[in-house]
Amino acid sequence: PHKAIKKICCIGAGYVGGPTCATIALKCPHIDVTIVDLNQARIDAWNSDNLPIYEPGLDEVVKTARNRNLFFSTDVDKAIIEADLIFVSVNTPTKKSGVGKGYAADLGYVESATRHIAKVATSDKIVVEKSTVPCRTAASMRKILEANGKAGLRFDILSNPEFLAEGTAVKDLDAPDRVLIGSLDTASGFAAASSLVDVYANWVPRERVITMNVWSSELSKLAANALLAQRISSINALSAICEATGADVDEVAYAVGLDSRIGPKFLKASVGFGGSCFQKDILNLVYLSESLHLPDVAEYWRQVVAMNESQKRRFTEHIISSLFNTITNKRIAVLGFAFKKDTGDTRESSAITIIKYLRAEQAKVAIYDPKVEESQIWFDLAEPGIVDDVTALKKQVSISSSAYEAAAGADAVVICTEWDEFKDTNLDYEKIYASMNKPAFIFDGRLILNQNKLEKIGFKVECIGRSR
Ligand code: NAD
Ligand code: UGA
């Protein structure tokens, strides 16, 4: 016998907590879902017409369920007290100082949310790790809850990592490849897992909801991200060989992807992966391996991140050498600032690093992105703490309101994000060509352009993983 969940609280109204729990509310009208956060501005935005994150389809999900059985609030205590089940969906960034600096996950937010639950809970709770955490974090959470919770209360800890990708979050949540739930191998652990299985079973086919031990579940999340990122670094490593030999990386990816053991996905060569998680989670795995005295394993995974850094450097060096070894005072139009299309998220975006390299060469950079806010771009490019940097930055960098504006007077257009808007079927490249300095270069860092078509217009076209 296990408990039927009637009220859910989600701590953390970010990219994961918001869409995930909004979907649960949409699919389970009989369950009340309250998403809480300490950040008042973020909660206000969730309650407004202008949601704090851009995700295709999310507005509709939120509008349908909000104030029916979906609530956004900063009253963390009330939501915890009333809930049967609590998702902990707070951020777990890489540590910036202390032991494990630059590698280990900072679990400060997870710990403080856990302590908060222990402090205010007045009834039994199922506490679910939704955040991506190092293997064995559930044990720490349990110790904190047991040491600080009121006498006689039961806390069951589950691991339920999230696999959604930004830009397709609503689709991924609606029809996930799988939902993973890890629990302790005890009767109450199994009962808690069954309660959460029942929630997902409202819309996810039962065979796609899998259960396993809690440590496997925690590690599977890091493993999935490490393997996905490893594929991108592998194809990017091959792209360098293609550029030097005349092979074409898209053709190579197509040929190898037809092998059903390899498969076609996540083999698109690029300016390098970005996003808040791939690098963070691999470094986390590197740190875990080192803590377990497995230096060879650590080195293996570290190389995936090193390859990614090298790809961004190589791409920029190619821009500089193509432009006759100097880009000083040349206008370079950077199209795309988000880490991938269909999101306004810029965390760890390759564009940030590439622009940093271009600035170091004294180029004038004109940036256009269809979704990223101007203030976010300034924030990402400024070196924190250096006041003069902002003035210097604004002398070198400008933000344009269209691709045409960015390209006018430029020596080169550099595609950093694969927005559909930038495809040659959507932008008027004849107009862009006419407005640029000659020779007019295009560097396609995402392989979205028809090279022949653009060369016919007159462009010098340089693509990742291709040479002719
Ligand atoms: P985020 O920074 O967008 O959101 C986290 C939110 O938690 C913030 O709004 C913050 O104010 C809030 N918060 C922190 N401590 C709190 C506390 N004690 N009480 C209440 N609120 C608190 O982060 P995110 O991108 O949603 O990621 C959350 C977790 O999910 C991370 O562990 C991440 O690795 C993982 N993850 C992210 C993605 C993704 O696509 N972004 C996908 C899968 C997993
Ligand atoms: C990734 C995973 O895909 C999700 O399953 C996971 O839940 C999430 O991380 C997380 O843990 O945060 P996300 O980072 O949102 O999702 O987006 P991806 O589609 O994985 O793209 C990541 C980066 O890799 C982007 O910069 C993208 O442009 C790049 N990429 C992706 C490539 O360069 N080539 C590819 O073939 C695929």
C-alpha cells in the first residue's frame, strides 16, 4: 500500500522546476502543485503574461493550469507544510572556491532547501532530488532530514533526474523517452517510489517509467550527459580532420549515423556545446572519479571538455587567418548568442567565448540574437568586478536589432547559434552581401547554410568540418 499524492511542492522555479511541475499540474488536474522560489521577481514573472523563461509551448501549459491547480509563490514554508511530495529543483553550479573548486558541484542550495524542509515540515514527506547531483547526495539529504526533522516524522528520499533539453522542454516532458525514479531498497523506499510512479503514470506510458536503486539513478543522470557531450566532442574532433583532408563532417556523420549501433542523433558538428549542464556535469564526474582514486577515468572525461574548448579556439583562429591574419577594427557580425536555438538561455554559450577571443584581437563585434535580452548579453560579456571593462566593452561591441543591421558594413558574418531565422531560406543573403565589405566572409559554425548558393552570391564561405 502506498500513499496517493494530492499536493506537490517544487522548490526552485527555474528552467527545470517551472516547466516540469507545470506539466505535472497540466496532466494531473487532481493534484495541487505549488512552485516556490526565494526570488520574488522570478515568481512574479511566472504569475504574469511574460514568463521568466522562453520555451516553445510553455505559455499554453502555464495558462491552462495556473490558478486552477498550479500556483507560483514565495511562501516556501506554507507549500512545504501542505505537500505530500516535495521536488528539490534548485541550482547545483560548479564550485567557485574551496575544495573541488572548478569541478565539484556546489551543493549549498540543495542543502539549504533540505534543511528548510526539515525545519518546517509537520508531517511525513517524500523528498525528491530533481536537481542534478553527485552520486550519493541522497544519503546526505537523508542525514540532514533525520537530524533536524521533528521527532516521529518519516522522510523518504527519491532520485528523479530530469532529462529535458531546453528549447524542446515541453515536448520532452509531454513524451519523455523514459522517466527515472531511484529509491532505497527498503519497503518504505519502494512505497515512496510507487507514489511518484503513479503521478507520472497519468500521462507517461507505464513501461517508460523505470525504477532502480537510488545511486544508479543519480549516476545515470551524470552518465547520460557525459555520453551526449562525448558524442559532440567526438564529431567535433573529426570535424578538424575533415577540414584538413577534404572530407565533409556532415557526410561522415550521416554515414556513421546509419549504423544502428551508433544512431544519427547528437552528431552535428558545431562551435562546441554550451548550456548550463554538459560541462558542469562532466566536471562533476571528473571530480567524483578523482575522489574515488580513479585518475585515468577522470582524465578520460576531462578530455571531452578540453576538446570542446579547443573547438571554440580553432574556429576563432580560422576566422582570423581567413581574414588575412588581422581582424583589428574589422566589424564582425555574430549571429546568435544563445547556446542553442529556441531558447533565450546563454549559460556557457560558445558565442561568449568566441566573442571574447574576437575582442582580444580588437575586432568590432556586432551581435544579433532573436531571443536573448540585451541586458543579458552585456552581463555575459562584462568581466565581473572590472568597472572600466564595461566602457571598453561598449566601444568594441554593439547589439543589433536584426541580422541585417549586424551585417551592414561587416567583413564577416559568424553563425554561432542555429536559429531557423538565419537559414538561407529565411534571410535575404543577397541584401546582406550588398551591405558588407568585400571580400564578404561567412563562417558557418552550425552547418545550417547552403554553401553553393551563398558562393554564387559572391560570399567566401567557411564551414566547420568542411574545406574546398
Ligand atoms: P535555475 O538556476 O534556473 O533555477 C534554480 C532556482 O532555484 C532559482 O530560481 C533559485 O532562486 C532557486 N533556489 C535556490 N535555492 C533555493 C531555496 N533554498 N529555496 C527556494 N528556491 C531556491 O536552475 P535550473 O536550470 O532549473 O537547474 C536546476 C537543476 O536541474 C540543476 O541541478 C541542473 O543541473 C538540473 N537540470 C537542468 C536542466 C536544464 O535544462 N537547465 C536539465 C536537467 C537538469
Ligand atoms: C542537455 C541534454 O540534452 C538533456 O537531456 C539534459 O537534461 C540537459 O542537458 C541538462 O541536464 O541540463 P540542453 O543542454 O538543454 O540539454 O540542450 P542540448 O540539446 O543537449 O544541447 C547542448 C549543447 O550541445 C548545445 O550548445 C547544442 O547546440 C550542442 N549540440 C547538440 C551540438 O553541438 N551538436 C549536437 O549534435 C547536439
